[in-house]
Amino acid sequence: YSSSPSSCECRLQRQHIDTMAPSMFDDTTRLLFRGSRRPVARVMTTLGNSAMVMYIYVTYLLGVEWQRFGSLGPALAQEQMTIRAYLQTWELEPAFEHLRRFTFSEAMLNNLPVYLAIGIPVSLILIALEQDRVKALQTLVAKGLPAMKAARARLWLDRYLACFRVMLVLILLIAPCHLELPRAHYVCAASAIACGAVSMSLYLVASTDFDSIAVPAGRDDVELNRWTSRVHYIVRPIIKGVLALHVVALGAGALKAEMLGDDHWALLFGVLETSLILGYQVFAAVFVVDDVMLCRKAGELAPAKIADEVSPGGASVGKMAEMASGNIRERFLGS
């Protein structure tokens, strides 16, 4: 046994740092702490995706024979006007034909290459941006919130990120599972919307305590105070608004399903469905508020500060290493 107490202490502290640093800072350092292009990337990505959605649906509407509006679908008997009539007999194919009119799903059938050409890179960029934003926020709450609240916020942020990734994958799968495969399509589309609503709800839960992130004693952190105010008055209300749009679109969908032959209800649902898709772009874009703040505070969240990072149990890594190395020193001197 030839190691000195000082070398044991250094090795132990280095071990704590090495095991914690890769999971928290590798990607964050690469994409967050180098330059301020992240806010621009987020805004340009969501604007580009919004333009694609608008192009697909407006092009579809321009091709509608509006002089026949009101009788675009086949004539239906009174008992065939509701989706329940088809569900009772399990004759789903005619129901699918009536449901598709004026939907974004029908609009994208002729633009699947455009949907994928824009959607795939947008999804990859958003996943990378969200992954690094969440990691940086987890570091921020670990430094500024009490241990229990910090651990809870980090847990909900992890759950949000996982659900967000699944949502984007399902949104991309809507292209191969298009409307010509109605059963697969409706399952995939419904699952994507459900994941979207769940991810927004999870983020609302995760960000509950963001406005109480503590500023170090003796300092007036204007940037942090401005950010917490924007989260409270801008980010969270916008997310709640997009969640409310889910309810409105669902109500319009229910009315359309009860009046299958009515083009007016079909058009209303199609417009609200497309508005909901655009709302998802707003949901992704509003986090530019976080990107701006985190880029400006990158130096304070740099990996060099990791020794002071708060663990979920409440003790910092540096203090834990110091206590453990003290025990090693006592045993070494005793022997």
C-alpha cells in the first residue's frame, strides 16, 4: 500500500467528476457552450417546418373544387351520417373515406417527399436542441433549487424529453403509415397527438418551480430574473394555449364524426387540425427563451463548476469526495 492520502483524495475526487461529467456536460459543452447559434437554429427550424405545413395544406385547398363545396362526398342516408353507424356494423372502409376529407393527412398524400425531406432534418435538429437544453436546465435547477425540488424537476424533465422524442418519431412515421393505410395511419396519428399533449403536460409539471430558482446571496442576477419571468408569463401560458387547442380540435373532430356528410364540419376540423400542427411548431419555438438565457449564462454553467454540482441527495460532489477522502486518510494513518 504505497498511495499517499493526498493521492487517494485526488483519485477519489477525480473519480466522482469523471463519472458525472460525461452524462451531464459532454453534449451540452459541444452544442450549448460554443457560440450563440442555438436560438437562431431553433427559430429557423420551426419557421421552416411551419412553412412546409402551410405549403402542403394551402396547396391542397387550392385544388378543391369549391363550386361543389357541400356535396364533395357521396350522398348519405340519414342513418349513415354518423360514425357510430359504421362502428356498429364494423364497416370501417366507408367511414375512413368520409373522415379523410379536408384533413392534413389527405393534403400530405401528394407531398410525402416534401414532408419527409423537411421533417427528418427538423426532427433531428429539435431532438439535439431539446436534449442539450434539458441537460443545461437540469444543471441550473440543481444549482438553484433545494435538493428535493431539484431532483423532482430533473426527473420530470427526463420524462418530458423521452416523450418528446417518441412524439417526433411517431410524427415521421405518419408518412409511411399514410392515409392509404387508414388503420395504421389513424393509430400512428392519434399516438403522436397523445404524446404531444403528454409531453407538454410533463413540461408544465417540470417547470412548476422554475420561477423560484435561487439567486446566489449578494448578487442580483438580472438575466436569471428576466428568464424566470418569461417562463412564467410567456412560455407556460403558450404551452397551456397549445394544450387547449388539442381540446378544441378534438371537439371539432367529434362533431365531424357525427356529421360525416357535412363539408362545413370537415373543413372546420381540417383547419383546426392544421392549426394544431402549427401549434406544435410554436411549442418547440417558445423554448428560444431558454436558449437565449442559457447561452448568455454559459460561463456560469461550464463544466469547470461541476465539482460544486448538487446531487439529488442534497450534498455536492466536492463535499462528498472530501468526506470520503477524510475517512481514507484516517484509515491510512491508523494502519
